[in-house]
Amino acid sequence: MPVSTNDIPVPPPESMELLSLFMYSAAAVLLIAFLLVAAWWLGGKTRSDNKEMAYESGIIPTGTARLAYPVPFYLVAIFFIVFDVEAVFIFTWAVAWDQLGLAGLIHITFFIVVLLLGLVWLWIKGGLDWGPSAEGRLSAYKKTDS
């Protein structure tokens, strides 16, 4: 008995979109894996002290390159990330403010207040102080004044 085309189940369009997304992702991962393996296999394997040495304008480096950065530099990086993420949420809210209405305004206000409270707490705890305290700066100024 011949099989008609009406008997073959047709997947819904949503699953076809997911299938194409999965196939695209798998192809991208396989391509990256292939390129990494090819670079490792075809790349040079010769090791020497001269190849391992850092090249800095033709000057032979002295000492170690491992420098300890003070903690405030890391704090600045963390603050940048936190406030950058905050800006993303605020810009997203600003784009859709007319659709979100009063509920969206309340949510973004709560979000900003929580972040500001965290910033005030950090300021009070001294997390934003980089140098000597204000009293120390004032006493150093008075010593140079007299």
C-alpha cells in the first residue's frame, strides 16, 4: 500500500528553529575545535630560553614581571563592572519605559536605591579611600605650612 505524504508527521516550526540553532551551534563548536587542533598539530614545537623570554623593544628584561597591584585597582575594576551592568539595566528600562508603566518605574527605582545604598555602605566602611585618611592629609598640610 503506498504511503501518502499526509501520513508523514511534520514537525512544528518551533522545533525546526531549535534544530537549526542546534545545528549551527554544533557546526561552530566543531569548526573551533578543528582549528584549535590544526593549530596545535601544525604549529612549531621548538622550545628555547630565547623563545620563552618576553620581547620588549629589543631590551633584555631584568627581574620579574610579577608585580602585585594594590587592591584599589581591583576595586575600580569591580565598580566599573557593577555600574556598567547597572547602566545596561537602566538603558533597557529607558527604551521600554512607556510599556512598563508605573510598575517598571518602581522596579528601577528600587534597583537604583539598592545600588546607592551599597555604594554609601562601601564609602562609610572606607572602601573608597585610596590614600591616607583626611586627618593624616590635614596634619601633613599643617606641617608643611609652618
